Amino acid sequence: MEKKTEIDKVNGVKAWLLAARPKTLTGAIAPVLVGGALAAASFSWVLFALCLLFAVVMQIDANFVNDYFDFTHGTDRQDRLGPERACAQGWVTPSAMKFAIIITTIAACVVGLGIVAITHQWELIVVGVACVVGCFIYTTHLSYMGWGDVLVVVFFGLVPVGFTYYVITCGDFSLPTLLAGIGMGLATDNLLMVNNYRDVEQDRISGKRTLIVRFGRRFGLNAYLWLGIVATIMAVAAILSICHASLQAPRVSIISALLPLVYLAFHVFTYTAMKRMQGRALNQVLGRTALCIFLYGVLLASAITLCISVK
């Protein structure tokens, strides 16, 4: 039997820490690491730190929004298999969660405006607004329509990788950035894939038309595997593109291109574990997947930095 988490005080520090879901923050940190590595030639610690802070605050905001609206919509029922939720478990009151959503949304906007003020890239306001809107409509609408995977690829891959690079390089963009952003988004989507694979029956009852509800559990299992494989291909393509453009020696190119294969090995290992598990046991796969995503980001960022810095 799964051990229940005990909270001593409603709305206490421990309750809010669990509500923030720190394990999910790897999905926010990893793409910013990749975007920062891509911009290594004109790197700015201040802009990188602000991009990282924006991503983390937005992720916490999204977690609060998800917690609150799933509770108020009745999606978090007694038969829930995933990790415990703060509102559903009574750790945080709905009114306090609503206030926290307001605070984290404002905090993200303040950080975003700080980036705009420093860089004078006013077009980034549109990106920030899109991030905030996407944060809300994912839980309230798009997750029920099967569009969650698209949003993950965009807002956990293309946007954080691309615009971290864009911010630091003062408005630049490149093919390796696009490839790395797609790869990062695909790798991160496996978090959603595990959740939807585990919760397929509950989602069907709740009216969520996820891809796995539409096409079945076998589709979800195969999709999990291939998301990791294609993410690896995208990473290798991005690395080789950078190495070729910077005229690196073949040995540097080969070493750099091999690094994402380490991620792939861990991904396949996690996939084989996923095939053997059901129900709440899949929460172990969720944790391993989060670690794999962070590993993907670290390895890709390291390979990119190697290609750019070694002459």
C-alpha cells in the first residue's frame, strides 16, 4: 500500500512545498540550460538567471493552477492514482490556492517585464502573455481536448530553449536552436505521457480526450519510447549542426554527438520498467522520467558547450 503523506498544518510550509511539486521543476530548468548553452558565445549570467527564474515561477504557477482547477472541476477523485494533490488532500484551502495563483502569476509577469526592460525586446511581452494564457487554458480546456502534448512541446521545448537563446543573443535565432527546442519538448512530453498512461481509465470517466484515451494504452507505451528516440535524434542533429558550423574537429563532433545516447540508454531502461508496471506503481516511472528529462537537458547543454567552446 502506498504511504500517505502527512501534513501537520493546513497551508503550512510543507503543504506549499508539496503543492509546488518540486520534482516537476526539472522540466522548467532543463530547457533553459540548453538555451543558455546555445548562447554561450555571448552569454549573460543576469539574463540567464532571469530566464531561469521566469521558467521556474511559471512552472509553479502552472502546478497551482492544475491543482486548483482539477479540484474545483471534480477531476481529483478518490480513485486518483497519481501523486497526491494539495487541495484534494486538504493540505491547502482552495481560497489560499487561488491567492497563490494570483501571486505567482504576478511574480512571473514582473520577472518577464524585468527581462524586457533590460533587453528592450518588447516583442517578448507577447511571448510572456502566451505563457500565462497557456498555463490556464491547458488545465481548464486543452487537456480535455487532447492538445496537452502539443502545448508541452511548445512551452517546455521551443519557447524556453528558443527564447532563452533569443534573449541572451539580443534577438538571434538558428537551426540548432529549433532542433534542440523540438528535442527538449519531445523529451519533456514523456512526463505527460506517463501521467496519461497511468490515468487512462480515470481520464475516460472525467471526459478527458487524451491521446491515450483516443488510441489506447499500447499507443501510449509506444509513444513514450519513440518520443525519447526522436528527442535523441533531434539532439544529435542540433549538435552536429553546431559542430559543423563552428568547424570543429571530427573527434569533438563525435564525442559531443555521443552524449545524448547516454540519455537514450536511461530512457529505454525506464521504458522497460514502464511496461511491467500498472496503477500507482507508475508513479515510480514518473519520477525516473523527470530525472531523464533533466539528464537530457544537462547532456545536450554540455555537448553544445563543448562544440562552441573547443577550438
